[in-house]
Amino acid sequence: MILVIGNWFDGIVIDRLWVSQKSWIIPEIIDIPYIKSWKTILVRRILGMIVYIPIAAIISFIFVKISLVL
């Protein structure tokens, strides 16, 4: 869940809100377009969530089984 929450925070707060408002400027890369569309951000975050949650469930299941054996 930490990865899912961090992924959403990064996509919405950092990538879209903070970077798009030009709250910070790096002179060397000022001409590089970095602002992603809302569609791109939401699609990537949803796909990431779809991947992270089953992987976390599988890893949790494995650790529970190992702890029961020990």
C-alpha cells in the first residue's frame, strides 16, 4: 500500500501540481517539456496500482506461509 500511495502522490502532487506551477526551476533543463497530461498520469497510476496490489498480496501470502512453518 505504501507503493500505491507513493505512486499516486508522485503523479498528482509532484509531477502535475508542483512541476506544472514552475515552483522550482533548474536552469540546465528549462527548455525540456516535462509536464504530463492528466490522462497520462492517471493511466500510469491506475496500471501501477493494478500491478502493485496483486504482487503485494502474493508476497504477503508467501511470508505468512513461511511464518507458519517456522
